[in-house]
Amino acid sequence: MASTSNPKSRRLRELLARKDRVLSVLHPPTAALARIMEQAGCEVGFVGTSAVVGGYTGLADVGTATMTECLQIGKWIAGAVAFPVILDGDTGHGGIMAVRRLVRECIEAGLAGVRLDDQPIEGKRRTQSAGVQVVPLAQAMARYRAAVDMRNELDPSFVVMAQCYARDATNGGLDACLERLRAYERDAGVDWVQFESPHSEEEIRKARALVKGTMSFMRGKLPRYLSADEHLALGVNVAWYPNFTHHVIWAALWDFMRDFDKRGVAAWEDFQAARANAPYPVPEMPAAGEGGEKQRQLEQRYFKGEP
């Protein structure tokens, strides 16, 4: 199969290489909401299995969402915006051949990258859940090598990311986590590694000293999310803040629905009045897209002016 190159993947690599400014990774909850995020300056999106895919399907993040379901949602979101979008690939949804298929279909869907976990497919758990385990190192390495090889065959600009769960795993620990982060980058050749559950800034420093390329970390057991400046002080230029968007939306909808339940249409009228001097974008299809304006143009062309 011929090699291709996605400009969004190339853009993601440019953003990851930027050293003077932190790249904030956020969830685009839907394709339409991704358009609002883009207008507000969002640079990259992550389609997580829990909040994003679960937001569409209602499924819990326990390995029940299928590869094709996740890919379809990722494709919709990636196609709606110009910024690069990364898909949560979970455990790869199978063995090495499934991983290869996942990478191929991510590239075909216009996604810029994929994140793969080192959990076992049989017991895949949501991040920060009790009972998390990791597969043997050799198995994890095969998973990541399969992804990297498929990437190299189809689009060398596509980004492969490794998420390491070893820190809190029942069969892991800090030393195992550090060993894996280094091995995933150095020996498997992934582009980006993520420390899933640091317990302190000192642990992040230890990981950063071992990882030469792109590294990020989740909040894990830290008492709070670290600021952009704190990331840069640790030598980390990617901040993992994906679920912020969901909590803001959930809270706003909850507040409105409670008000609407009490006051009916007056709640809507007051909302409109409160926003009178604070306009917000409506995430409609852009004029150049496959929307109503395009439909009217094509009707004029195909039906020669007939309605």
C-alpha cells in the first residue's frame, strides 16, 4: 500500500516539537462542539473512550466499545475541524493484527494519531480504576511495534502514543513504570509516551530524565492539575486536560435543566437576556462544507433552477 501523508499529523508533530509553549490536550465532546472549540483556539483534540465515545454510546469505559464504534466517532470529529485529533485506541482491540488494522483505519479516517494502552484486553479498566494490570513487557512491546511498523508503512507522519499504566498496576510499580516508558520510546519507537498516574512531581522528573522525546502525564495521584508554567518547569510541553470540557458542559446543562424544571420557558428567556452582550458561536456546517448552502448550489446546477 502506498505511503501517504496527512497534514493534520504533520501539524501534530509540529505542535509536539514546540518547546516555548504548552500544548493543551482537550476532549472535543462532539463534532459540533469541536467546531466551537476550534473557533476558541483549541489546537488538538483527544477522542477518549470514556467521556467522548461514552458520551455518544452511553457505554462505560470497560472495553465494551468496539474498534469500529470508536473509529466512526473519531472520524466524525476529525472531519469537522482543521486541528489534529487523536483517537483513544485502548488496548488495540485485539492482537497485533488488530493493532495494525486500527492504525490503518485511523489513518484512513483522517485522524492524526492514536493512543494505545498497556493493559490486558481481557481486563481493560478505566483510568484510575482499582485492579488495573499491565500486560507483560514483551507483549506490550509487540503491540507498540506493530503500531509503529504499520504507521511507517502507510504514513510516517502519523503519531503513535503509548500510555503506561504500570505505576498503580497490581503487577507494576514506579520502577516498572519508568522501565516501560523508556522501553516504549527507545525500543518500540513510539513518538510519545504518557505517564498515567504520577504520585508526585519528583516522579515526573524521574520519568522526564529517562524519556528523550515527547512525554506527558495525567493527573494521576497528584493533588491538583499542574499549570502550563509548572509543566514547562518540569521539561514537559504537553498538558493533559481532556475532561475539562465535559465537566463544563455537564454543569451548564444541569444548571439550566434544574432552572427549566422550576420556571419553564422563563429560564430560557433569562438565559437569552443574560447572553445578550455575550454572543457565542453556533456550530453549524461552514458555508464551504456539505450543508444547506452547498445543497442549494447543487440544486441550481442539477435541476437548472428548479426548486
